[in-house]
Amino acid sequence: MKLRRSGRLVDMTHYLLAHPHTLVSLTYFADRYQSAKSSISEDLTIIKQTFEEQGTGSLLTVPGAAGGVKYIPGIKEKEAKDTIKELCALIAKPERVLPGGYLYLTDILGSPHLVSKIGRLFAAVFANRKIDVVMTVATKGIPLAYAAARELNVPVVIVRKDSKVTEGSTVSINYVSGSSKRIQTMLLAKRSLEVGSNVLIIDDFMKAGGTINGMISLLEEFDAKVAGIGVLVETEGVEERLVDEYISLVKLTEVDIREKQIDLTEGNYFDFLEIEKKEG
């Protein structure tokens, strides 16, 4: 289709946003818009500048005959801080306190708008890491895993605690829950993960980290590597944390059941964001 520059810029931007972490050749765009590669190159320069100014992400140029451009999602620090501040305000509502000191988070995990923002946060901080797949455990971590996977343009695998006939043969392990110290079982379909994959683990809530530690052990059965760990909420004051390196958006410091008081601070997200920027 033959388009003017304004039309090309809109369509090209939409295409790149819909295909993050995908190498797109200049030839593809030239054929798509029936335009010269020199014109396409100029268009991409405009898009690159706009992405960086707006904090949408970056546009990487890969030289050579097999090269092209690749859109890497990102986020401005202010936008990230505003999102985490918004999450803290929502989670701190007194009506979220449930018997036993648990927190009601289902409405947040069910909000496409909020979950999309959380996915962008995780994708931005792990943008420089080689990630083949996002893993989570059923069920509340699933929306977050899909949101992050969407921004990273990789598939999702779901660890379950019971066998499903539709999963086929599975690999299972026993693990110790970090909080209750009970032995539990988790399993993953053999066909869902390739040997040697680089896996990003995403979960909604972490106390001592027993569930995440179980997923790490499960990955060993596939000779897969942990590319990173991201959690929405972590609890403070845990005697023995079973997971060392992880990224959290929100840190839960205290829950007063009687007064229905929830104390929160931002997690360690920005510490890791600075490290990733320096290493990138």
C-alpha cells in the first residue's frame, strides 16, 4: 500500500509496538509501503526520537544485509514511580484485609489497565536480558505473566499443582512452602518448555519464596536457566528468604488485622533498574 509519510509513521509505529523484541528488516517496510529504503530509514529516525523522548522505549538498529530495527519497550522513571505509587495506594485500602492477614488483590489482577502497566514495568527492567519464556504458577500470577510476556514477545508456561489430562506427560517435584513449611507438589508439562530455555519467573505475592524456589528447582529438571524473577508484592520481615535475587514492585511492611491497617513502601524495583541500565 502506498502511503504518505504521515500515514507511514502511524502504521509503522503501530506495527513496531505490536511486535516488540522482533527484528524487522527495512526491506519489509519498503515493500509494505512501496517506498524507498532511504525514506523508511528517515521515518524510523523520527520514530526512534519520539520513542525515546516519550519514554516508550528504544529502537535498536542492527546493521548488515540481515539487519533491520527492533523495538525494545521501556518506561520513564517518573511513569514507573507513578505506577508503583498508584499500586501502593490501591493495595493499602483497609477493606483489602482478609482473615489471617491475607490481602485481597483479585480486582487489581483482574484490571487490564493495571496489569498492562505492571507488565511494562517488568519488561522494562528485564529488557536487556535474554528471555525465551515467562513462567508463573497457577492461578493469580497468570495475568501478570501474560502482561510481561506480551511486552517481551515471548510465550508463557504455567506451573500447576495438580495434573490435567490435557497437559500430557508432566515433570513434577516436591517443594517446601516457605511460610507454612509444608511439603507440596508442582508440575509442568514436558512439552511446554524446551531444554536450555532462559526463563523469567513472575508471581503476584512472595513471603519466604518457597513457591518461587520450587519453580527454580523445576527448571533444573529441564536444564533451563533463571533469567530473572519479578513479584508484584513481597513481604518484609521474613526470617529466612529462600530466594536471593528478585525484583519487587511493592513491599508489604505490616498488616494490622484489628485496625485494618496496611503499611507499604515501594519495592526494590528502582535499585535493579539502575543496575540493568548500567549493565545495558
